[in-house]
Amino acid sequence: MIHLSTTCPDIDSARDIASAALQARLAACANITPGVISLFHWKGAVEEEAEVHLLLKTGAAHVAALAQLVAEEHPYDLPVITWEEVQTTPEAADWLDLSTRG
């Protein structure tokens, strides 16, 4: 299982990206966590913004397409999109595979 994540400026944009990913069957599940404070370098300054964390659960076969969809749907000029492989139960892996079939 792959966890692909990004931050969004608000819940609505995170929900829109999650919905697009689920509709395209590129993700089996989305978790949206509000209340994230991000500090980062941007255009020569250190910025601080309230953001929303978006985590999408997918399989390795869908990572490239899912990252592209997130980048296209994202309101930021440069959304930071990361992913990592995580271990899960066989049952959860089966659910993910079934959920991301076209």
C-alpha cells in the first residue's frame, strides 16, 4: 500500500482533490486532517500557513497517475506531493486492490 500525501489551503480543496482521485479509482481512501501549521521557505522568506493534510491510499501501479491528478487539481503553484510504501494486512491490501480497479 502506498500513502501519497500533500497539504492543501483548506478542506474544500482537499475534498475536491480526494473526490477526483476516488472517482478516477486512483485511490481507495482519503483522509483529511485539518489544523496543520506549516512553516516553509518560499520565494526567499520563511512562511507560516494554516493548512489541511490530505492522505490518499493507493497501490504502486497508480502512484504516477495519482500524483499527476493531484498536481493538476491542486490550487498551489508548487504542491509538494510525497509518497511512501507502508505495510498493511492482507485483507486491507485486497480491499485496496478491489477499490482501485476500473
